[in-house]
Amino acid sequence: MINELQEAIEDLKEKQIIWGLANEEYEPIAYHNMKAAEERVKAIIKTSKERVG
């Protein structure tokens, strides 16, 4: 689970950089991809809390 979370966080960081560098045409797509990566991180954290709790 920790490796999966680390990979998801790295993916989110990458998507944030891409969004920041995106041109006006690609910005909505980059934003959507960044938000999807953010939700993935949240889902992994939620799942790990449910397993512990």
C-alpha cells in the first residue's frame, strides 16, 4: 500500500507540473488529469485508513 501511495503522489506531482506548464489549449485537460491524480491519492489514503480502523 505504501508503494502504491508513493507512486500516486509522484504521479500527482508530475501532473501538477504539467498543469502549471500547460498552454491555454491544453490547460483544461491538464487540470482534469491533475484532479484525477489528486482523487487517486485521496482514495488510497481512505482505503488504507479503513484497513487500519
